[in-house]
Amino acid sequence: MSTAEDSRDGAGGNVVSRSLAAFGRFWWEFLIGDTPELFVATLVVIALAEGLHRERLVGIVVVLAVVVGFLGISTWRGRKHMK
């Protein structure tokens, strides 16, 4: 291989790795961001909904209670950090 081909291959790999890293950082910031507890809460709510999908009424009540609880905790934490 010539030197020009070596530099092109190296630059191409570098562009791909930088692009993948930027893509990963975007999704981390988008999903986790400043409030990782909301990401965890979302995963918990989805797992509860999946686990309780056969028990419709119980599932509705439990999922709503968990959502309200997580939002209340998140609001309380946000207000605490504002002081």
C-alpha cells in the first residue's frame, strides 16, 4: 500500500469511530441527560406495565401510582436543588 492509501484508511476509521462516539454521546444525553432518575423511572414503569398486562385494573392503578410517585420525587428533588 502507498502512503496515500494508508492515510485514507486511517482517516476513514477515525471518522467512523468519532461518528459512533458522537452518536453514543447524543443518545446518552438524550436519554439520561440531567435527570437519570427519570430514565430509571421510565424503565421501571415499562417493566411494571409489561409484568401486569394480564391484570388490567391492578396494572392501571399500580402504574399510575408509580408514575405519580416518581414525578413527585423528581419535582421535590428539583425544588430542593433550586434553593
